[in-house]
Amino acid sequence: YPDNVKLYFITGADAILDIVSWRDAGDIAELATLIAATRPGYDISQAHVRIEASGYPFDVRYIEIPALAISSTNIRQRVALGKSVRYLTSESVVGYIRKNNLYQDVDVIERGAES
């Protein structure tokens, strides 16, 4: 990308704990600004400590989101059970899930959530 392009990596603030320990974490730190969305009940200070300990120059911006307990695992489980995911994700995502028949096997999804 040209020098005037800025890349952003958008994720949940809780995922920062994992990202800073990835094999190529230093490359991510150099390439992108992390946008970390807060999660209900998550202590943001844990992310600050892990980022400092990583030794990489991460630029992390935290954004407050409404305190809705929405997770990708919950959305996959709801789809597999035939329940509505309206207001939990965008209509375009719902359309993509339906078009591609994603998350139809509730047993596989539930086993994945346990591991």
C-alpha cells in the first residue's frame, strides 16, 4: 500500500491479550493501529499490562461500545439453532450467513465453544 494508507485492526479489547503474543506480533504493531472495542465486564488494565510487556510498539485505541453481551460464538449458536440474530449483527452479515448456509451444525459449534 502507498505510504498515505493507514491500516487498522479492529477487535475486541479482550483479544488484545492474545494478539500481542502472536508469532508476528511485531509486524502487526508496525503495520496497523489496533482498535479495541471494550467488552462488558472486561478490565482494560489487563490489556495495557500485556501490551507493555510485549515490548512491541503497539498503537492501540480503545472505543467504548454499548454494554451488550454479543459474541461471535453466541451468534453462531443462535444461527445453528434457527434463532434470530437480528440486531446482533448487520443485515449484510445475516444475508451472507444465509446465502452460504453457515453455522448449520449446532453440535460442532457447541463442541468448539467448550474447547
